[in-house]
Amino acid sequence: MATLQIKQVVKRFDDTEVLKGIDLEVNDREFVVFVGPSGCGKSTLLRIIAGLESATTGDLLIDGERINEVGPADRGLAMVFQSYALYPHMTVEDNMGFSLRLAGVGKQARREKVLEAARILQLEPLLDRKPKALSGGQRQRVAIGRAIVRNPSIFLFDEPLSNLDAALRVQMRIELARLHEELDATMIYVTHDQIEAMTMADKIVVLQGGEVEQVGSPMELYHHPCNRFVAGFIGSPKMNFLPVTAQAVSTSGVRVALPGGGTSEVAVNGEGAQAGDALELGIRPEHLLLDDQGPLSGQIKVIERLGGQTSLYVEMDDGIITITADGDVTYRVNEQVNFGFEPSRAHLFDGQGLALASLQRHPLSGLVRQDSRERVENSRERPEGGA
Amino acid sequence: MNTSRLQRFILAVLAWSITFVIFFPILWMILTGFKTEAQAIADPTLFFTPTLDSYAAVQGRADYFRFAYNSVYVAFGSTLLALMIGIPAAYSMAFLPTKRTKGTMLWMLSTKMLPPVGVLVPIYLIFRDLGMLDTRIGLTVIYTLMNLPIVIWMLYTFFKDLPKDILEAGRMDGANTRQEMLYLLIPLTLPGIASTGLLSVILSWNEAFWSLNLTSSRAAPLTAYIASFSSPEGLFWAKLSAASTMAVAPILIFGWLTQKQMVRGLTFGAVK
């Protein structure tokens, strides 16, 4: 059992404010991912939770108890570092058992615990090796094993997969998700990779410039991003943005004039918007449909064929638009192409980059892994202003 | 770079020549030690009948082993002390720097630029009042202070090369500062610490200014022993050479045995 509360945490290094008042709740057994571009403060936030940095102001609570002044080792947390930070002069077994040795645990008990963790991670044949003699993936597993041995209430991961090659990263991602099920522990995971966030998280916290942009389940962020930044950050390839003008606002949505002359009604709450406003239309590449009658058109500049799907980069007057199309489309470069979109899939952003709320919630936006449904109920999105 | 055989040959000749030039005085000193006084001042020759007369005469006049014992005592004692103070100091500077760390380090280094003779009188008076003149402890203390800036600087650069994450991982694992140093920092930077220690031993061994001014007989190390052979009634080259050979032999052999360690330590990090 471990919950974490972060209240108004501010971190200043000299005159730079790295974290500008973070509020966050992490529920028991939840897999929370902090995601954001580099320099957004996500690692600093993790290090403050770990106790390796102190918060300038604000409170940290684990299970309701304030831990600001508690040392890193006494918080009951374990951390996996990006560089793995294994002790190079110790064997795998000694690496994993180091915390127990410091805690004065006897040799026999220590060995049992290490073997147990080694079994979970399939490290048994490597126990006598030094880190130097391990591959990247094995080192990663030892670093995780070192965390498991401590039996922490919360696991902290600081970009643990970024030093691995792509294939191994996918494999470790699955392994981490499995581990989360098996250990049934609370995990906080920092990454700049939105795919890692989408695939593993129960709850994603999107950070930018030291502030929380949005908190929510992966599907919620994908279908209901609260602002332009989150919309562009979550999803791959990136969401397309088109400048549009509001024509009419009604209870059924906002009708906008598209570049090229067409119009479309997007089902969003138009309160505060009025005809004539300059808005931005956001459509994900996978929601653009190639259609000879479509209201939008442009010239294909680049075609990337991935086999199962094809990415078309289409030049319009307002920039390049990405379209994810079927793998078997026969278009050629420089060809003129028409396309459209399902208005229900489109997003509208106002002049400040804030999303106009959809009139309908996407049915999957509340979904997390089935076993953890009820714990997410009380951790629903906390609407947050844009940057 | 593509080095041809000729280039390599020239380089080898150059390296050997420079080495020889540097080594020549030592070689000549060793040779002279085996000559008689007459041969020593005669026309230089490489061919003579070696004799141990000078060594016997030198040993007859002063007990070499007492001086050697003092040298070993102060060189290793001061090194041990300097490391005991320097390791925690460098640790805090490398891993917990403050705004003044850089300034402090530059100030420490600046003390090495001051001519020691500038502080001779005050130090002499302090030593006199504390009764530390001509004591091994006194000399050990002054050598420790003398080497501390270099020791801290060297350790600082070695510690800086250690990934911070490893110590942080240790802290997450429950290590306190002492355990961090004992179980992680020291074992991981041991080559660097060793070469720092070796350098400190060598510097202390070769130090002459303070030993000549602060000791006379009881605590006098080998540097004072050599100096005692340059007497007012003229130089006895053979005896002086014999004494010098005996004085530098231990540190030369020590340096030779540990040179691998020294080089490894001094390039530690650079070739990691």
C-alpha cells in the first residue's frame, strides 16, 4: 500500500524555477508516467520524490505522512537510473544485495532475497558476473532487480529504457508491464517517449516548462487533449494543425471555414467562441481520409511506406500535413491529392492553444487496464490551464 | 596518423636521447659513488675499478638507517594524513559543491605559488613554541600541509569522473556518507587514490627546504643526510655521491615498482 501526494511543489535552482507548483496524486498500485520534452522538469520531480533533491517549497506525502525531511533510503522507495548506476566493482549478486547488506541483513537471508528477485528477472545464471560483463538489457534487469530486492512501496524509474536499442526497448517495455502486474506495486516512470507513456501507463502526467499540462489515462489524453501542446505531444505521427476561422457557433458545435473553401462542423462546446474567431483545427494523421471529394487538398511531397501503413506528407498552403493511409495506396510523389476527415475526430483550439471541450466523451477515454479500473475512478483528469 | 618506419625510428632515437639526458646526472652520481675521491675529481672516465670505500666512509660518519627511517616515517605518515583529510574534502567539493568551492580550490592552489621561505619565520616560531622543532611529528604535519592542495586537487578530478548516479544509487540503497565513501567511492577510485598517494610520498621524500630548516638530528630525513656531506672544508664528491645514491635509491626503486600504477592513475578517466 502506498499513495503519494505532491502538493504545490516548487523547485528553484538559483534564479531558475524548474518546477512551478506541481500538484499530483499517485494512487496505490498505479503505474504513473511523467512525460514531456527534455527540460520540462520531469526528472527533477522524480528526484524530489526520491529524496535526491529537496523541494524549495511544497509538501510530499506518502500514505498521508509528510516526507520532505525523510532521507532517500528511509522513504521506502527504490529507483532505477537511466545509466543503471550499477556498482561496477561488485558482482550482480552483491549489487542486488547491497541495500540489505547496509541494513545489516544476514548473508543467508540476503541470498534468499536476491535469488527471489533474480528468479523474477531471469538473472540466476548471471549472479557471479560483474556489470562490465553484461549486455545493456541485462544491466537494466540488474538495476530493476536491485530495486525489487528492497521491496519498496513505490518504484521510481528515470528513463530506464533510453539507453537500449529499439528492439530491446520494446521487449523491456513488455517486461516492465508484466513486472507491474506481478509485483502489484506503485510505479512512477519518467520518459520523454510518448509511446512508452501510452503503452505502460495507467495515468500519464504531461509536463512542460515545469508545469503539469494534463493528467489522465492514455486514451483520455489521446482523445481529449486539453490543449495544443498535449495534442501535439501525444500520438505518433504528430497531430496536424490547420488555421481555420469560426463561422457559426451553435449547441451542436462550431462550424469552421477550412482552408480551400470548405466548411465543417466540429462537435465541441463553443462557449466563449464567436463567429470570426481564428481557431486551429487539430486532426491526427490517422483520422485524415483520402477522398476525391474531400474538402482539403495538397501535393504529396514525401511518401514513407511502412508496409502495413503509408505516411503521406502533403504540402498545403499552410504547411506540411501528415496523412496515415493504407499500406497499399498507389500514390506517387508530386501527385495532387484530396482528403477529408470525420468531424467527430477533429479538435479545435482557441487563440491561447486551449482545446474547446468535446461535446461527447470518447467511450475509451476512461479505460485503463481492467484490473485497475476502480483505482482510476478517483484519479480522474484534473483540468489544468495551458502554458 | 600514418607513421612510417623512418618516423618511428626518429621518434625512438629522440625519446631515448631525452631519457638519457634526464637520467645522466643520476647515472653519473651512482658511478661517482663507486670511485675514490681522487678519481672523482680526475678527468671523467667510464672505466675505473669500483670501490665501496666511499660507502664505508659515509656509513662510518652517520647512521644511514636512522635518516632513512625518518624519511619513511614522514613521507608515509604525511601521505596517510593528507589522504585522510583529502578524501573527505575532495568528496564534498566534487559531490556537494557550493558557490565557494571553485574559489576555495584556487586559493588552495595559490598557496603552492608562495615561496616557502616567505612563511619560514612564522612557522619556525610556531614550531619552536609548540616544541615541534626536530620532531618527526612536526615534519609530518608540515609535509601534510604542503601536499594537501595537490592531494585534494588530484582526488577532486578523480572523484569528478565518477558518475554521480552511482553514489545516488548508494544513497537510495541506504548508504550514509561514510558508507558511500567506504564501499563505493574509495573502491571505485582506488587507482586514482593510489597514484595521488604515490605522488605525495615522492614529493615528501624529496622535500628539502623544510627538513633542513626544521630538523637537525633526531628527526632529520635523508635530504638532511645528503646536505650534511656538503661541508665547509670542501666537497667530497665520491662520499656525497655515495650518500646521495643511498638517499635516492629507495624512492627510485619505489617509483620504478609503482610506475604502472602511477601512469594508470594519472591517465585514469582519460582512457576510460
